Amino acid sequence: MIIPHIRSHVFWKILTLFTFLHLSSPLEVIIAYDESLYPDENFILSITQSLSGSVDWHKCSISNLPRCTDYFPTARILVDLSNDIATQSSISHLCQSRILIHLVLQNNVKFENKWTFALGSSKTQQINAVLSVLRSLNWTQGIAFNNKANYDVKEAIKDFSYDFNFLAVEEKSSIEGLINKVAFREGATVYCIFTNWEESLEIQKNLKKSKLLTAGNGIILDQESSYQCETDGALIITDFAHEFAISSDEYFKDSIISAVSFIINQTSNETAWDIQILMQGFRNSPNKNKFSLVNIQNGNRVVVGSIVNNNILITNNLTFPGPSNTIPKSTKKILNLSINAGPTNPYALPATGGVIAARGTYFAKDEINDGHTILPNFHIELFSYDCGATVYNAKFAYSCFLNDIDKFGFGHVSSYASNVAIGAMQTFKLLNVTFPIVGCSNTDASLNSTANFPMFTRVGYSIAYAYSLLSVLIKVMGYKKIAILYQNDSWAIGRSWYLNPAIDKQGLEIVNPESTWYIPAGLDREGLKNYASTIQRIVDSQARLLVLTMQYPMYNFLMEFFYDLGIRKGDLFFFATYLDQLTAAGKDDIYAWKRIAVGIPTFRMLPQNWVGKKGANIKEKITSMYKEPTNSYTCPYYDGIYIIAHALDYMINRGQDYTDPYKLEAAIRNQQFQGCTGKVTIEKGTNDRIVDVWDIEINQFDDAGNVITQFIGKLKPFSSQILSITNPIIYPDGTTIKPSDLRNENNKCPFPDKDIRTFPKGRGLLFGICFLVALVTFGITVLIWKKWWNISVDELKKKEEISVPDLIVGISIIVEFFQYTSMGPETSIFSSIVSKFANSLSLNLDDILKMENGVFWVVVEIVFGGIGLWAVLCAVVLLRLDEKWQFISIFKFLSWLADYLMPILGNLCFIPFISICLDVYLCDQSVGDDFTDSFLARDCHYFCWKDEHLVYAILSCLALILYVPLAIFCRPLWQELQLMLHVKVVPLYLMVKSIFQISLIVMNKTIKRSQEIAHSVLFIIVLLVYIIFTFKFKPYNYPRFSWWQGLSLIGVEWLAFISTIAIGIQDDFIPLLVVLIFGWFIIAIVGLYIQKKKYPSLLFRKSTKDTSTLFKFAFSFGKSVGFSKGKIFPKEQKIT
């Protein structure tokens, strides 16, 4: 039950006088107070001095209440100033027994007693009144502060299904942390306070400090939390007639006096008082459940409405924090950002690039608002300025920005034009506004200065950095000599300031004189003729690479001029950054045929856009949304919004003041995230983004004049593998062979490189010769095996002293390992040392010698000499010339020499000799259509199939006919002739090895030259078959050698596999090298472990030399007993 209140003290005095005329004696009232709550009794004294003459007040401490029984017989009212429910319950029973009206301060009584009445409204009633206001203002979500004493607050609001986050205040000192850690990041716009007044003031102070009570925010307080509130725009719910109470004491004092006056008014002079009439009056009071709505306006309390039975009536204008007259929305807190992305240009044609780019910002904004990853409790709104797209005019910009100066928001995304961005920052300074500015595609190098532009950060790239990396790209592609040409204006000269020092730093050589570096801008076809000598000097420099900084259409005219000077497709390459568009040459005018004939390809270095699956998804959605393609700025603009959003999210989650532009700028500089353009990180001490990856592409013209763009790979400045080639570069000649720095460099060939082309007829002939050699070798091998060498060898079972022939057999396994690696996929990507060593053992001498000026023929002649010596040694052994002509000492010497050279010339030189002989037929490139127009791949100064080459081709054929059969036949023969050889190979395995080695040579000379991946895969397959055969057949009579033969082949297979992967991905090779070495390590460890378990050592070396044995071997020339008797072949076979 609630006692109604009288609005005015004047009314109370009139009521007192009126009731005094009807009462014969004053009303006696007992005030029971808690000494702990009112120790100085000032509050009690202020009450007892009221209603003098009408009321006799009796003070009584609750602790001494039993001693106040003298007042009970005559007293009619007991005012209970305790706040403890147990105490109130006890006093209530006492009043019931004494027939006293029991008045308590607030309606928190939890017991039933018809004698007890509350002086004020209950917390639940106040909350219901607050909810009426929330419902009227459509405030359905926000933050509610309550303390532990208000258990019923959350339950009451929950009944209305309002989405409020409740923050319980445990103590006053915890409020600042509560707001910084929780309220700040919730993004709420409405705050309700249900605490005591001290906690409420602390909450208001910290909300203001955190700038959470600004325009767009709302705050509402109940009676208890509203005392001394001076927050402009705050709404307060008070009990009726207590709108101006500024303390709880004042509120309770007025409530007590009002209640007592009401009772006096209800008492008749004919009876002492009628309890039934009194209680009926309380129940039927017209002011029951009535509240006032108070608004703090300019520091004053203004009554702006009333709430009766939870129905609200607004009687005056409302004011909200800001100050603002607009009712705040209780949705997510709005974070305003701005962009300058309109098409308007002052006094110039409009530019639509910014409009298309802005689609990235709007998409990013919607993605953030719809997602829950960052800023989940906030809502970003973008305001678009149209104050100059690509042209800056100070007066126009000033008036344009001034019109909407209040809409800049927390951060700004500038125009993609650097001059407009710089001008806008100057205008902002004049307007005295400060906020972080993000540039998305501004390239001006001066913008990287934190001193000159402290509030600017860019997620794009500086022109200075782009051109410095261009020189890096040229270098890592293997070029050292270049020519440069700039148009002589500020646009191009500015680029030269950064490019020229970078060229020097990378050690590149500019081959055209400095006097030819610049020509005037804006020249047409006729104007270029005045600078014919300058352009001619570039042509005469023989430079193939031209770094060109020139704008359309001037570079079109330049390409036509190059045609007139004799330049054709493949003679020149352009190198440029994404800032230079050098391939939009057009194909519809009368000069297009010249540009097509010149066909200058352009290597372009571009910042990454639409990176990964995320980037591709963004591009697809934006394109679908706007039904047209994006541009190169759209993706950076997307990241421009995100870097601000990430910074805001970072600050909000840490309770930092994101409205401070300097703190927000600092947070922007510390962000790292994966964006549309890749990883976004700002370099310390600059305004620039750290560049980690660039895309590299080549643009070329097809025969119809269309521009064909081929993605090549990526430039990674901070990676161990700076240039990662993903797709092989197809040069204008249709090959993947990198042209030289200079045209006809060092006169390597007697004809221009541009005339070189693949010669299908020559390649077909090469394939035919190689496969014929393979086929004949296979037939001869089968015949020799069946007729002479279909035998077995005895297994080595006892320990033997290791001999020189045994060492030769063991060394052969090691040498063949390197020979096989040379025949397999390219290994120089891992180690040039290993590659060169392997090539030297196979006489693949390209990496060792320069095959020019007749050097190749010297190598061929040495091979012919080796084959000739081999034939002589075979004749001495097979025809037993040392025995037939014993009186001729030279034959004995040759017989002795055969023991040492036959395993080298016939076995270890099998791959090198045949490989060099087949090199004579490498005539698959030509400068014409006839066979005699083809030239030798090993030395382009020699044309094929005529003159000297024809002689060598015939000699090479004869050498192969002589060498191959003898080598195959004598491989098993040599081991039969060795008296001290203990380790032997099964002849069948030697036959299979011959076929295997010929297969490797043929694949190396044919498939590898045109299809590197196909060759690698085929090599792996053929080698795998050979490995299986080796392990199954166990080729050596000494198991330990068979085991290591197989392991060496597995090592080659592992290298081939890793090399094939490296060729395919063309990426950072360091991890693959680690995998390669680790695999070899595992093979070696496993091999040694199994050898120890299964393959005991049967060869040993004596600690002292056995002189007799050495002499025996040396002076018997290594011949077996069988040989001395003429038994060269098993089963008494003789040579026929």
C-alpha cells in the first residue's frame, strides 16, 4: 500500500490548520530510528520540528524500542526508519498488537500486515514506470546498471523481453573498470541506472569521460539514483510530488510529513480516529502509483510528463545528451566514417574511378555490419563526399567540405588521386578538423612522411617503393643491362628520381647514354621524328630491356617508330610497374599493323588484388552486386575501411577512447590483418604499408593485335626465394628460353636472336636417330646375352682382402649415382656445385665450358680418341695380341693398361661417350626452312648437315657403331679377366643396365629439351622399374654391394621426385632442399642399420701390405689362369 503525497509545503500548513480546528488534542507519533543510519539525529530533529501544534513527536531508538512503551497507549502512528526487513517485520507485529499505524520508508516489505503502509513507491513500481518510458521512446536494448540490493530489477525488465545487458555494481571503485571493459565495447546507446545516488554519479562521470553520453545516446534514472544528477538530457522517474528532491533524506522527510498530514486530515473530531476509514482512504487515494517524468535541461530539473498506472503523458519538450532534441535509437551504436569517392571534378570532366572504387568501401561496411567478427555491437555508417575526384581546387574543396563538416566521422578514406588527398588534408587543417585519413591507392612518395602527414596512413603502395622493386625484379630475372626512356615532364621525372638510384643500387647497367634518357612529353608521330637520333641510340645500344615511363598515346607512336628502325617482335621488352599502362595499343587504326609487328611485350609488376579465396569471393560478390567489373582501386578501398574498423575494434575492446583522433591513428598504425590485397601491415616510422608480395605478369600482342596477359608468378621482397615463377614465361619466339640482355650479345651467334625458331624437321630427325640407337642397342644386348653371357656368378661367402679391382667396382656405384642425376630432372635449382659435378661425370659440359668457337668439337675429338683407344684395348684382349706377339712389348703394355682402363672406358664412360656422340645431332633450331639452315645447339656458329658438321655426324655414327657393341660385350668380360677381383656382377644385370642407360640418354636428348615435366615423370617411372629389378635380382655376388646399388638408385629417385615438384611449383626451394636432404639422411640411416643387421662385411684390408700379392698382380698384368690358357669364355667358347 502506498501513501499519497501532497505536492506543496504550503498546502501542508493549510491542511494542518484545518485539522487542528477539528482535533481536541495533537496527534502523537513515534519515530523509531536506527542509530547506525542516523547517528547525529539531525534528520530526526528536522522532522520533529514540523507540524508543530498538530503533532507530538516521540523519538525512540529501535534498540531501545521496548523502553518506549509509555507512548504506545496514546500514540496513533509509528514511523519505522529502519531498512532491515527482519526489524520491520518485528515492529510490524508490535504495531498490530498495539493498534498502531506502521509507516515504513519504502515498499520493500515481504510480510502481510494490514497495518503497515509504505511512504514511497517500491522498486518494482519504479521499474515499471521506467519501462513505460522505454516503451514510449522505443528503447528496447541497452545497458542497465544495478547494485546487488536490487535483485528485482533484472526480473522486471526480463518480463518485457527487453535486450538489456545488466552490469552489477559491487562497489563504487569498480565502476570505472566496468565501463571501460564492458560498457565501452557493448556499443549501447541507452543507459538505465538503478543504483544508489553515489554510484549513479560515479557511473555518469565515467560515461561522460568515455564520451558515451554524447549526441545519439540516452540515459534514464530511477528515484534513488537521480539525486544530485546534473547530466543534461537525462530522464528521471520520480514519485509524484518529489520531483525536486535532491537527496534521500529530503525525499523521506517530505514523505513522512506528507503521510502524517494525510492521517490528520482523515481524523474526525468526534472520534479519536477510525482505523477502517483511515485504511480505506489509503487504498482509494487518487495519487496511488503515480510518477513524474523529469528532464535535466541546462542543469535544471524540468517536469516534462507524468506516469499514471504505467501510462505516460508527455507535457513538455524532451532534451537528450548532446544536447539533442532527436530521440536516440537504441540499436547498435553508430560509428560514422567518411569517404571522398564522388565523380565530380571542379572545372574539369568527371572521373568515375572513385565511384567504382567506393564499392569496396560500401561492401566492407555492409560485411562488418552484418558479421560478428569485429565491432559486433556497433554499426558503421559511411558518408560520401564529392569534393574532387582527380582534380583539387582549394576554394571548391573548402566550400564542399564546409557544408558537411559535422559528418566526417571518426576516420576518412581519401581520394585515390594523390594530389586530391594532399589538398584535402590542407583543407581539413584550415577547417580545424582532425581525424585519421587512410589512402588506398595514393602513390605520391611524399605521403610516407609521418612528420608532414601525421594523420595519414595508406594501404596502397608508394611510387618510390614500386620503382625500387622494379629494379629488383629486373635483377632477379637475370638481366643486368637495360635502357631507359622517360617523357620529360614532372609525372615521369618524379618516377626517375626513385628508379635511377634503385638501378644503381642493384648494380644494373644503363647502356644508352644519359643524353638519350628523356624526350619531351606529348609528342605525336611527327614530333617524334625530331628525336630520331635519340631513339636510334637506344636501338644501337642493342638493349633488349627498355624501362619506359610514358603515357598514352605517346608510347603507341614510339612503338611505330621502333618498327621503322627495324625492331621486330622479340627485339625489345618493356618493364613497368602497375602505374604504367603500356599495352593498350589499340588495333583499329591504320598504324596498328606496325605495333603488332613490333609486338613489344611488357613485364608489369602489380600489387596483389583479390588475394586468395577471400579476395576471389569478395570480387565475385561485388561484381554480382553492381553487375559490372571492378577496378584496381576497389580492393584497396575495401582494406581502407577494414583497417579503420580493426583499429576501432581494438580500442573498444580495451576500453580506450576511440574518439581521440590521435589515439585512433596510432591504433591504425599497429593493425595487422589479412585483407583483400593480402596481409596489411604498416611499416614502423612511415605512413606506408609493408609490401610482402607483388604479382608479375607479361602482356603481349597476338597476331590480331589483342593484348594477351599471362600471369607469371610473384615477387616476394622478404622471402628467401624473391622471385617465384608459377607459370613458365612464353617469350615471343614461342619458347621458354630467356633471351639475353643485349640483342646478339657478344656475337654469340652469327644471326639475330629474333630469327631463331624451333625446327620441327630437325627435331624429328633427332628423335629418329636417338630411338634408332636405342632400338639397335636393345637388339645387340639381347643377342650378346643369349650367345655369350647367359651365365651366373658364384656368391662371395668368405672374407677376402679387398683389391684394386674391388675398389673400382665400388667406386662405379658412386660415379653412376651422379651420372644418373645428370640424366634426370634439372637439379641446379638446389645446388649448382652438385649439378656441375654430375654434369662433368656425364660430359654434359654446358655448365662447365662455353661451347663456342670450336670448343665443342675439341670435346668430340677427345671422345673419338677415347673410343679409338677403347677399340685398340678390346682388340688386344679379344685377339690375345700380347701372347701372339710376345716379342713386341707394346702389346703387353696395352694388355696391362686394359685391366685399368676397360672398366673406365667401357663402363663409367658409357653414358658420357654416347651422350657426346648424340649431341652432334642436336639440330632442332633453325633460321630457315631447310636442314642446312638448322644450327648445332652446342655451337650456333656451325650449321648442320653440311661442311664440317656433316663430317662429324658421319664420324659420330661410326663411333657409336664401334663403341656400343664392344662396350656391352666387354662389361662382363673385364671381371672374368681379373685374378684379384672378388666382387662380380651378374652379366644379365650388366645387359639390363646398358639398356637402362641408353634409355636415359635418349630421353635426355629428346623429351627433356621440349617437355621438361614429361621427361621428369617418365624418368621417375623408368628408374622405379630399374630399382625394382635391382632389388629383386640382387646383381652382385656380394650382398652388401647389391644393397648399396639399390640404395643409390633410391637416392636418385628421391632427388628426381623432389626436383620434379620444384620444377612444377617454381616456388621457394629452400623447404624442398631441406626435404631432399632429410630424405637422403633417412635413406642413409636406414641403409646402414639394415646393412648392420643383414649384410656382414666380407672384404677387409690388412694392416700391413702383402708385398708378394702386389707384385703378383702388377707383373701378371691382372690376368686369370684361364686367360693364360686361352679360356676367355665359359664352356671353352672362342671368338668367331
